[in-house]
Amino acid sequence: MEKKETYFVDVDGTIFKYRKFETYQTSKAEIIPSTLEYLKAKATEGHMIILTTARPEWLREHTIKELKENGVPWSRLEMGIERGPRYLINDMDPNKPGERAIAINTIRDNGI
């Protein structure tokens, strides 16, 4: 049985072009096409997509609306995370080669 992957993906600057918090409800979200295509491919393959954002919890409904309107696939949405660096820490199976925690850093608004 093939093990599926989990993708932790930031929302603003990665899926949508970056906007300031105070403009979310007065400006339209602008999708970054290459990231959308990448996420759709991963979702089609059955992988889990966990979206992360520093957007405050009070913007949850608005954020879900934007994600749906733009056809963004996701499994879970974690809101209110800190704005500083994010770290992924995972164990490695000593009987299987390869790293199990992989990071992809992108330039803001440039997509994958």
C-alpha cells in the first residue's frame, strides 16, 4: 500500500497573492496559478493538504469562502499560527532511506 504525503501550505503569499489583514474583506483574493495547479495535482493523487495561516480565527468563514471560490483543495485549515519561521520536525525510519521532513520555500507571490 502506497503511503500518502502530507503538505503543509501557507495561504497568503503562497496560494493567494499577499494582502494585509485589514484588506481581506475589502479586496479580492488573487490566486497564484502555479500553486493552485500543484495543490490540485497532489489532491487528485490522494495526498493530504493542510493549509496554515496567520489570519486570525475571526476570518475563518471569509477564508473558507475565498478558498472555495478559487477551487483550492484542502483537508484541514489551521488559523492563527505565528508569523515567524515555521519548522517541521519529523522522525526518520532507520530501515528506510530518505528524509521524511522536506521544506519548500518560495518567493512571496511567485508560486511553486
